[in-house]
Amino acid sequence: MAKPDNRQDNVQKLQEMIQNTIGNIEAAEETMSNTHMSEEQRHKVEEKNERRRNSIESMRSEIKDEARK
């Protein structure tokens, strides 16, 4: 039998995911500033960080939706 859908801790989980993603962005930026990378590698890291920022916005939106429930 499937477990019932329990969303009571969704906001907490989303906040943790946001913090982890911010940490990943900061680590990537630190790596870019402290190591020599090719332009291609730098571009890929920048693109990945942009996707991370978009994910953060989506997670924040989801937190707002959860708060309305």
C-alpha cells in the first residue's frame, strides 16, 4: 500500500534545498576565482549557476504557494 502524501515539511525541505543551492553557487564562484579555467569551462560554470538561480526562484515560489495552503 502506498504511503499517504505528507507535505507538512515541504517548506522546511525547500528552504534546505535553497541553502544547499546557494552554497553550490558560492563554491562554484570561489573555484572560478581561485583556479585557472578555460573560457569554455568558465562559461559552463556560469550557465550552471544561472540554472541554479532559476531553480532557487522556482523553489521560493513553491514556498509561497505552500504558505497559502
